[in-house]
Amino acid sequence: MEIQHDKENRRYKLPLDDGIATVDYSLSQGKMFLTYSEVPVHVRSKGYGKILVEKTFEKLTEEGYKAVAVCSYVDKIARSSKKWNAIIE
């Protein structure tokens, strides 16, 4: 699974066999505010949400961003591992 950064729509997209999972963001003061995450209803509770968020963290780090977890699910994943402490507020 390869995450894609759709800069025009301010969204990270993770193509799945049965749809696309997304993380939306806004930019302000040089930071990325992760505002919303969504996994298609028919594939929820299969671990795709965590994969989506972690791949988003990896990609935005690779691109040189720091981020703020506004979405409660994104925040939950950020807090679940010390790995993201320096990148996600």
C-alpha cells in the first residue's frame, strides 16, 4: 500500500482494494493540521485506519512537515507510539 499526497485537495490518500481511505489537512504557520480521517464503511474495523494514519505520518515526515493532530482518531494513533512525539503535536 502506497500513500499518495494530493496537495491540490490537501489530502493524503491510501488506495484500498475497495475504495480510498483519506486524511484531510489544512496548512497554517508552517504546520499541517490533520483535521479529518476516513476509511470506507465496508472496510472499517480491519486495521486500515491505523495503517492510513501511520503512513500519513511517515509521508509528511519525509516531506519535512510537522503536524498537529486535530482529528481525534489521528490524535489517538499519534499518542499510541513515542515514535511520533517529535513530529505530531
